[in-house]
Amino acid sequence: MKIGLYPGSFDPFTSGHLDILLRASHMFDRLYAAVLINISKQPFFTADERILQIEAAAASLNLKNITVGSFSGLLINYAKEINAGFIVRGLRAMTDFEYEIQIDAMNRKLAPEIETVYLMAKPEYSFLSSSVVKEVGYFGGSIEGLVPEVNKNLIAERLIRR
Ligand code: PNS
């Protein structure tokens, strides 16, 4: 069974993330989406909120082979725990490339048997990030199209400056 792992902060889970999840779901028998629980970084959305966002988005596209979870510590340890042979990452601009080279080099050193595959973001999502969604939503701008439709209202309601 071919198992993939799509990790990230997903704070929040964007339309660009969903596009990668959808495309990667066709590549594996089972695809785990895993939310990073990073004790040194305070996310806006709780891990449970982010997990629910991914589950709702996957269900909205009727994706059947997705399991959503969370992990802390080293990614490759989680990959081994769930028997994933592949890590999936999305790539947008050159800045992502620089960042991903570093992560790839470290993960490869720690676990050479686990391969990372990169999916290019669709052009319409190439400048979309969780940070942009948070900023637009905080100042009351429309996040239509930036996050999966099924999560839009909940995310907008949480982000809006009070
Ligand atoms: O969506 P992000 O924030 O770019 O995802 C980054 C992530 C979660 C893939 C990366 O930070 C990670 O794997 N963190 C876990 C710690 C780890 O394994 N570090 C070693 C590789 S640098």
C-alpha cells in the first residue's frame, strides 16, 4: 500500500492546500494530512480547528482516502509511525524552493528511504498563503476563494478584528 504524508502548519488550511491535497490524493492509496503542533510557535487556529478544517475540506470534495492527524517533533518519525514512504509538499515561488531544499536535505539525512515529492501550486494559488488569509480576514476583507468554501464563514468569523 502506497502511503503519502502531507504535513504543514495549515494555519489556516487554504484553497492552495486543498488543491495539493486533492492532486496528491490521486497519487497514493492513503494520504495523511498532518498538522504540525509546534510548541515554540503560537498558531492562530488550534490544532483541533485546523484538523476540522482539513476534514471538512476533504469531505467537500468527497475524498475518501484521506486521514487527518497531527504530529509534534520530527516529521520523519511521524512518517515512519504511519508507514509513509513519501512526503508531499507544495511549491509556489522561489522562496519556497530555498526553504524546501533545507528541509529536504535534513529529512533525507535522517531518513534516506523516505522520498519527498513536490507539486507545483496552480498559478492562481502561487501567491496565496495562510499569512495572507489571516491578514485579509483580520481587516475584514473578503476571503472568498482563498480558503475552501465549506470553511469560509467559520474562518472569517474567527479572524475578524474585534
Ligand atoms: O506549512 P509549513 O509550516 O511550511 O510546514 C513545515 C513543516 C511542518 C513541514 C516543517 O516545519 C516540519 O517538518 N517540522 C517538523 C520538525 C522537523 O521534522 N524538522 C526537521 C526538518 S527541518
